Amino acid sequence: MPEVFGFLPVDKPQGMTSHDVVAAARRATRIQRVGHCGTLDPLATGVLVLCFGAATRLSEYVMATDKRYLARVRLGATTETDDAEGQLRDERPIGHLSESDVAAALARFNGEIEQIPPMYSAIKRGGKKLYDLARRGEAVERSLRRVRLQTRLLRYEAPYAEIAIECSHGTYVRSLARDLGAALGVGGFLAGLRRLASGSFDQPVAWDTLRAAFDDGTWLRYLQDERAALSHLREVQLDAAQTALVRHGRSVPAAQAPEDGTLARLYADTGEFLAIAACRSGSWQPIKVFQQR
């Protein structure tokens, strides 16, 4: 039986970790090669893209796509985790803030900005994850990250601001909440988060629906292929001679000379997905080659 290959966008419930969802999918399907394409904290809900079989080798390209969120920011206090899972501290009055004040402060975070990741994050420093260091009471300097943001204030009803966010990969919404509070001089943290889209995936399967489909064996109908997951990469059709070269890791000429570093999905002369390749000096150089399924 051929290995299951594909992507499945799940509507992650609040309270579950991304690992919990992956572990449940492994148990239900008895497939060991299951991963996800971008962590959601237990507090968050929304689109979590699972990948099955050899599709796990493509997770990095899905993770690199833009995301859309609906965030709820609590102003007037901070927490050590920059979200609602930490204890309240540094509470400050916010009666002087108007919706226009919040909107004006939020506008500073549009475009390309630099963020400091939260201490409670999975980023590694010296081989150790920051959240492990944070739990031991250690604080270390974090490198700035350049990210791209487009934000819009939907509603402000003190002490909560509801914000629509479109952002690049690597953005920490908890950092945005913290920094918005700091810009207003009152502190802030992330009180709620829903991921509306991850790349092209914006119609996730409800968790209860998926669990029922696992039980009755119909879950494969929700699986989507690499065309759906990687629609942002160009598609290149190879002829028989080029297919033979790529199967052995050899490069082939790239038509229309795309810029170096451009990524593409390569398809064999028989139509099946064959490789991810990068353009280098006018040729498609295979990065990851896939066996025929």
C-alpha cells in the first residue's frame, strides 16, 4: 500500500498543544510520519496544518508562508509569558485611553519592523529552548527579528483591543501585544488568538469532525496535496529526459531565467510531483527529490 502523502488543515481547539494534535493524529491513523507546519500555543485556536508521510519534508515551505490572525490584547497589565497563561503583574490604569489612541499606537507596527521574541518561546539559545531557561528564572538577550506586519484595530472596549493581523513567517503576536502595551505606556499581553489562515489554508476541519472521520475511516477525504499547500511556488513540468536527470539529483535548464533562489515544484513527464528545486545560475537545482508514490 502506498504511503499516505498530504496536508490536512485542522481547527485546533483551545487547550491543546500542537504536539497533542499531532500525537492524536498518529494514534488514530497509525501513521508515524505526522508533523505540523507551524506551532500554535495552547491558548490559540485555528488553522494548524498537519502533514503526513513524505509531506513532512515540505513543512518548512508551508511554515514560510504568510499568516492571518485575529488577536485579543489585554491592555493595562503585563505577564511574564506575554500571554494570558502567565500571572498578572504591573497593572496600570487605562481610563485615559481612547480607541483612537490605541489605533494610532497600533499603526506604528505596520510594515517591516523588528521584534524581540518572548522569553517563553521555542527559540534555542546555546542548544536550550528559551522557555526552559525562562522556567528556571533565567533571562537572556534575544536577537531582533525583522518581520512584516499589517494590522487593523477592529474594536476597543477597555481593557481589550481586538486586532486583525496579516504577517510574515516568524512573527510573534505575543510580542506585538507586549510592544503595543509598551507603546501606550500601560503594558499589554495576548489574551486570545485565532489563526485564520496559514498560507493558502483558510478552511480548517473542525476537530470534532476530524475525530469522527478518524473513527469511521473517512479522514483521507480531507487530505490535500502539495499543489494546495505550495501554491505560492511556481510549477514546472519536465520532459522525460529532464525527469531522469532530476531523479538522480541533477540540475536542468530553467526557462525564462528566474531570479536565483526562486523555488519551484517540479513534475515528472508522467505528471507526478517529483521535487522541490531552486533556481541557480539559470538552472533548476533539486533540493528535495521525492520517489514515485
